[in-house]
Amino acid sequence: MTVFILRRLLQSAGVLLATSVIVFLGVYAIGNPADILIAADATQLERQSAIVALGLDRPLIEQYWIFLSNALRGDFGRSFVFNQPAISLILARLPATLELALVALIIALVVGIPLGLVSGLKPNTLVDETIMTGSILGFSLPNFWQGMMLIMIFSVWLGWLPAGGRGDTAQVLGITTSLLSWDGLTHLILPATNLALFNLALVIRLTRTGVREIMPLDFIKFARAKGLTERRIVLVHVLKNIMIPVVTVVGMEFGSIIAFAVVTETIFSWPGIGKLLIDSIMLLDRPVVVSYLLVVVFMFVIINLLVDIAYSLLDPRIRLRDTQ
Amino acid sequence: MMSTGSKWHRSTDTTLGRALDGILTSPKATVGAILTLFLVLTAIFGPWLAPQNPYDLGAIDFFDARLPPMSPSMNGSIYLLGTDGQGRDMLSAMIYGLRTSIAVGLLSGVVALVVGTALGMVAAYVGGRVDALIMRLVDLMLGLPAILVALMLLAMLGQGVWKVIFALVLVQWAQFARAVRAAALVERNKEYVEAAVSLGLSRPRILFGHMLPNCLPPIIVVGTLQVASAISAEATLSFLGIGLPITEPSLGLLIANGYKVLLSGQYWISVYPGLLLLILVFSINVVGDRLREVFNPRFLGR
């Protein structure tokens, strides 16, 4: 197990290094870094001193080294708009996004797995057809439009839920959360539903495919022969085995949930990193854009690592194969 | 399949015949295919079908702005789906938006298909370092969410039709490459390839003349689904304000215009273009889903 984790850690570090090179090349080599990193309204003198301070007059390799060592210390430059370190802006808004993404993921799993089970256990019936068509609909609904429709129906017409913002938040262990107050929860429902829908459709499909692959296998026949109830077979034996693909894909998808939070946060004015990203792109606040990218990729790498570890815990064959 | 008659029976010998047969034997997919075809034809003949040219300043009347559906216009005709903030007929704006959306989705899908297929075939046939390099790139691209890559790219490049197409191609080619490589690896070890090699045919000819036709099923499936996701992605990027410029309004931009007035109850400006986008993407996805069922070897014999 230790060998396995160490090996994965090394791979993760490799991916991070590769990403840093790509981001560096994107900002420093393709574009003109002076334009990207120095505010457009800077005077010629400010510009010159900034170029020297950022080391832009030095060779590319040396610049990369400066970029990397600054990034390692968490220094991604200062926001032009807020005049604060870019990284602290990101970190201040990160909990809101993580909260939203986590709730969306839970909705997707809690609703998606049962629907997928029903669909997979009764293939080619009316129920199955309905659920599967529903999941194609879930894939096809443009995320932003679906969010607008939620606002239109539940906020404008019915007036049940607020259309945007985060509502009352509470502090727990230094983390601000909307989960602990009624007002916060009502603000969370619509954006979380909006963000969950795509992955809900995905979880339904994964579960259904898994069930259909597992049901004809010998160990299920054996369990039946042993006299286990159908209920126990499904809830224990089948469920355990479909968790492997579900955990992997959903773990990977957590990254894209965070990416899609950009859309959800824009529609529902949710004060997370996604909204910050779009605002920063509009205001040409490049240091914030660059640090968003690096922070999010860093998170992806960590998530992938955790998924791999979870995967190997669920399926010992993978761990064994890898350490041999 | 027998029930479809001998006419279709013969056509199932070819890949396209099997695809067509698969669609026609599923009522759902048939409806999807007809809807898709209808929307594509509407897009092609849009300028002749639309009640007005929404981008001809002489044809629109600012006094007609934000009229609800079925309102009469200043000159007596009826705005079936209402008008937008500039007094444009929504139906006409939607037909023009559909043109842009389909064109961008299809073009980026086709370019990604060509690039991805070529790289996938080469990776499978050449193997070794070339294969490893291409597949590492594929892993990297598929590991990052497509929408995020496109977002960052456009944030750096700025708006523009060709920039959007470039970004969509960049996030899509890897899907094709992976699927084609998997299919080509299976084909490579078959006897007909061996025969072609011993006949002394050139590599490009073996790859693209002999192996490619046998790798068509996954290309068709991935291609269909990717066009749907490209249309959806373009709409999302345009909605966020970093996709197509205001001079090329796609369905996504129309929806974005309606977003600002949604809270004041003028629902039609964003609801109808969104419905059209949904029907378009849903129809293509239903067809793609059926094709995947038809061509997926895992479903054979079940």
C-alpha cells in the first residue's frame, strides 16, 4: 500500500510540474507577459519597474524558475482590481464553491444510484425507458439555461426560493457555511440542483451499466442458490461491486463539477471561485485567472490521487497489480 | 431486425447501413433523427424561412421591443414568439442563431474528428514512443474538464468565431483519438492487414484505405455525441460572454440576452431559444445513444 501511494504521489507531482510548464508557456511565451501581468492603465515608468521586478527581462528558463519558486511559495502575483494577493482572493472564496460542489455531488449520488438500480434491475421495461430517456435529457439540458428555468419557476413564478446569493452563513471551525441556517439552505437548493443534474444523469447510467454487467455473474447465482433474499443481494453484493466504477468516475467528475460551478455561480450570484474567475476574465485581472487555474489543477491532482487510493481499497487486485 | 423487411436487410452489410437500420428500428431514435434533420434543414434554409432578417436594421422597429408572444407588430404582422430588447422578431433571431450554433458545432466536430482519427490511427499502427506520447496527451486532455480548458483558452485568446472553434477542437480531439486507437489496435492484428502488408501496400494506404473503414463505428458514435456536446459547450461559453462575439449571435447569446430581463417576467426572450437548443442537443444525443447501443460490442447478443 505504501509503495502504491508513493508511486501515485510521484505521478501527481509530475502532472503538477507539467501543468506549471503549460500555464507558464501560456502566459509568458505565447502572450506578452507584460500585457498580461501588468495593469493596462500603468504608466510607462511603472511598466518598466514592473518588468524588472517580475524578471521579464531575463531568459525564459530563468523566468520559469522564478515563476515556479514564487508559485511554490503561494505567490501568484497581486490582483489588479482588489490589490490583494491573488491567492488569498481565491482561498477566501474556495469554501463556498466546495460547499456547493459537495452538496451537488451528494444529490447526484443519493438520487442517481437508486434510479440506476431500478433501471438496471428491470431492463427494457417502461420504467427503465423513462429513466434512461430522462438521463439523456439530463445530459442534453444546457446547464445555464436549466439554471435560469429553475430561477424562473421557483423564484419568479412560485416565489418559494431565493434567486441568488448565499443567504445567512454560519461559522464552524473557521469555515463559513450555508448548511447550518434555514436561510442558507434555501439559497443552496437551487444552485446545487442546477450543478447536480449532469452528474445525476451520469450516475444513473454508470449504475445501470454496472448492474446489468454484474447480475448475470456466477457469484450472484451463487448468492441466490445460497438462499439470500433478493433485497440483500442487491443492497449488499451488487451495490458493493458497482461502487468501483461509480467512485472512480464520480471522483474524476468532482473536478468538472468545480469547473461547471463557474456557470452555476454566475447564474445564481454564488460568491465562489467560479464567479470570481468570470469577473476576473471580464476585468482582465490576469493574476487571479492564472492562480485560479493552478489552484484548480492542484485540486484535480489531489482528487485523482484520493480516487486512486479509494479505488485500490475497494478493489485489491489493482493495488496488487501495481506493486508487483 | 427481421421485421424490418428485406430492403433493410441487405443494407446492414455496411457500417452506414447498420447505423441507419439501428436508428429506424428504434422509434425514439427515429424521432430524434427526424427532428435533427428538420432543424438542420431549417438552419440551411433559414434566411428564406425567417419572417424577418433580424440583423437588417431597416427591418426591425425599436418601438416593437420586448413584446410578448403573439403580439401584432407596427406593420400588422404577428410576432409568434415575441420580440427581444431591440425589437427583433424572436422566431427569426432563433432561426439565425440556430444556423450559427449548428455551423460552429458541426465544423469543430468535423475538424476534431479528422485530427483525432488521424492521431489515433497513427498511435495504434506505429506504436512505441509515438503511441506513448499521443496517449499521454490524450490522458492529459481527458483528465481536465473540457469546459475549463476552453474557458481558460478563450480567457487568454479573447472572443471570436475561429477562436471558439479552435478551443472546441482542442478539447474534443482526444475523445476521437482514444476511441479510434482502441478500435485500430483490434484491427491491426487481423489477417486482412497482414495480407495488405505482404502485398507491399504503403502505410498510409493500409491505415486509411483498409483499416479506417473498419474503425468507422466508434468514429460515428463519438462524432454524433461530440457534435451535441460542442453545440452545448459553445452555447455555454457564449452565455458566459467569452464565446462568440455579439456580431455572430448563437442560441447561447440569445439566451444570455434574456437572462437580464428574466427576473422582470419577460420569459420568452430566453425560454424559447433555450427550448430550441435543448431540442437540438437532445435529438442528436438520442440518435447518438442509439448508435452506441447498436455498435457497442458489449451489447451484442444480449
